[in-house]
Amino acid sequence: MHIHILGVGNLGRYIAYSLVRGADRPKVTLLFHKKELHREWKKSEGTIQMIQCQMLARPGFENKPLNHFKVEDIPYPGPRAPPIKHLIVTTKAPATAGAVHSIKGRLSKDSQILFVHNGLGAIDEVTDKVFPDPKTRPYYWAGVCEAGIYGHGPFQVVKAGEGPLVFGHSGARSCEVPDDRDNSFDLDFLHTLLATHPLDARLERPERLVYKQLRKLVVNSVINPLTAMYRCKNGEAFTRKEGQQLRDALVEEAGAVVRALLATRDDVAVKADFWGDGLRNYVEQIAYLTRENKSSMLQDIEAGRKTEIDYINGYLVRQAKRLRLPCEHHERIVQQIKELEANDAL
Ligand SMILES: NC(=O)C1=CN([C@@H]2O[C@H](COP(=O)(O)OP(=O)(O)OC[C@H]3O[C@@H](n4cnc5c(N)ncnc54)[C@H](OP(=O)(O)O)[C@@H]3O)[C@@H](O)[C@H]2O)C=CC1
Ligand SMILES: CC(C)(CO)C(=O)C(=O)O
């Protein structure tokens, strides 16, 4: 088994490290899209290290760095780029379609792609811009990662929060439940992912995966922009007085859009999870459990990077427009975050 990783940032490094620590020990190749990565790779002496957060205070007790990786440039330097059979894409949502496009020539119907990113809509872009033809489209998997990972040193990542990687067969469009009879998946790839113990990878049926993606979308659509706007940790998103009404309105609007997206599903219990106090309490619980974290959106704003707002609140706004539902609070917050992006990038 040979797995390529596209998007060699925090999550990509964590997944690459976990794969070679897993029971199957696949060959793992990191795809480098810029020269700086080679410089950093040299500094780390060609190793990746994953440190458990609690071990940071105990130097000498960290996991050993691992050196079982190959690296390859994008574009491939040789005359004929070998095909990629198993790919894990861990770019941020806005970069995903462009990144996959840059290695399109190496992918085919025989390839398996696992996408792991926050938000929704990036897979739709890959389908539209890279693989519009279903006859040549790879088999898609999507994952929701509940662990918290941040960078520490050259190719060194810290696992700050435990959580599984929930994954399953994905449709070519977000929220689409793919045909169960499509069994063209690669059993070895599935087995390798499930055998990757540090990832705590859990396979879900497609409709359950969509449910998990939507729950995460709602959580991110409330916690991320509020923490970015108020420059606060996740815990404060629910404890501060300021913005209480806005927070409740965001939960309510997001719930209504998601319920409409699930309208064709006859699973009443699932739809009930996106109603009123239950949904609000769920978001509050995640804010509490991750209370010491800085959300990824706040981190992006602080670093002057583009955020994933278009794939989180922006996704909800686009769906609300299509379904003719009100979504003014999310629409406004998208604008506010874009203004912050523009100001902080100056
Ligand atoms: N870190 C975490 O704890 C978790 C992250 N996630 C989600 O996972 C996704 C990735 O997050 P994270 O790893 O933290 O983000 P990072 O920014 O650390 O990693 C993304 C990587 O993709 C690279 N990239 C950008 N464009 C391309 C391209 N065209 N080709 C190849 N690589 C490219 C980036 O490089 P460059 O520096 O050039 O931009 C960067 O190294 C996000 O959607 C995030 O929300 C989900 C759960 C947990
Ligand atoms: C769950 C949460 C809010 C944890 O920080 C997250 O996913 C993010 O920051 O993007």
C-alpha cells in the first residue's frame, strides 16, 4: 500500500505520522508544493514527530521522530509522473480544488481520495473543476477529524485534543448520500485506515457521515467566526455576554438550513438533533470541551491568512438562498470576517 499526502500542514503531518505508526505501515509519500517545505524537511532531518500535549512539559518522554517517509515535488520532476492510487487530501477547503488539479494527471477512476477538511463545498469544487466526468472520477471518501493538532517545530506537531477521524464514502456533492451499490472502493485502503490506531479512524455509513459533517458545520459556523471577531478562546464564545443574541440567531438559522437539507431523510431523530435548545446545547458543549483552544479561524485571522468562512457560513448562506430560507446573520458575519481578513492582511 502506497499513500500520498496532499497538503502537508498540521493535519497532513499528523495523518502521515499516524499511518506509519499504524499496524499496516504503508509507504507514505508527502507531496511538496513549495521550496520552503524542502528547507523545513532538511531541518527536521527528514523526520516527522508527533508530541502529545501533556508531554510538552516532559522533555525526553515524547514519541520518537519517524523517518519512514518519501517526498515528491508538485509538479513531478521526471518525464512521466507515476499514477497515484491512494491519496489523502488535507489542504484547507479553499485550496483543495486547486491542489487536486495540480496532480490531476496522476489520478484516475482507479484512484481513491480521502478528503479531510472543515466546512462543506470543497468536494463539489473538485467535482466541477477537476473531475466533471463520472467515468474518470476517482472514488471519494471524506473524513471529519475531531482531534486538535498544531505545529510546534520543523515537521513537529502537537496533539492538543483527542478525537477520532470519522470517515466514509462520500458523494461527488456535499450532503449527497452516494449509492450503496457502488462498491468500487479499495478494501486494502479501508483496512489500512482502520488499522491506523493513532488516528482512531472510524468508518461510518454515508448518511451518518453527512450527519457528522453537518453537525461539525454548525459548530464551526458559530464558534469560529465569533472567536475570530471577539479574538477570544472557544470557551468564551458562549460565556461572554456580548454577542449572545447573535450566537442564538446563528444557531437557529444554521439549524433551519440543515433541517431543510435533510428534508428528504425520514430519520426524525436525526432531524431533531438540529432543533432549538438541543442544537444550541451541543454547540455550547463543544465550545466548553475545547475552551482553551483558539479556533482555526481566529488562528488564520491572527496569521493574516485567508479563512475557511466561504465553506462554513458561506456554505450555509448559499444553501439558504437556494432553499429560500432566511440567513441574514450568517450573511452578515461572512462580510465581517472578510473585512477582518482584508484588514489583517494589510
Ligand atoms: N489542525 C487541526 O487540528 C484540524 C484541522 N482540520 C481541518 O483540516 C484542514 C487542514 O488543516 P491544517 O492542517 O491545520 O492546515 P494547514 O494550513 O496547517 O495545512 C494545509 C496545508 O496545505 C498546503 N497547501 C496549500 N495549497 C496547496 C496546494 N495547492 N498544494 C498542496 N498543498 C497546499 C498549505 O501550504 P501553504 O502554507 O502554502 O498554504 C499547508 O501546508 C482544514 O480544513 C482544517 O480546518 C480539521 C480538524 C482538526
Ligand atoms: C471545533 C473547533 C471549533 C475547535 O477549535 C474547530 O473545529 C476549529 O477551530 O476549526
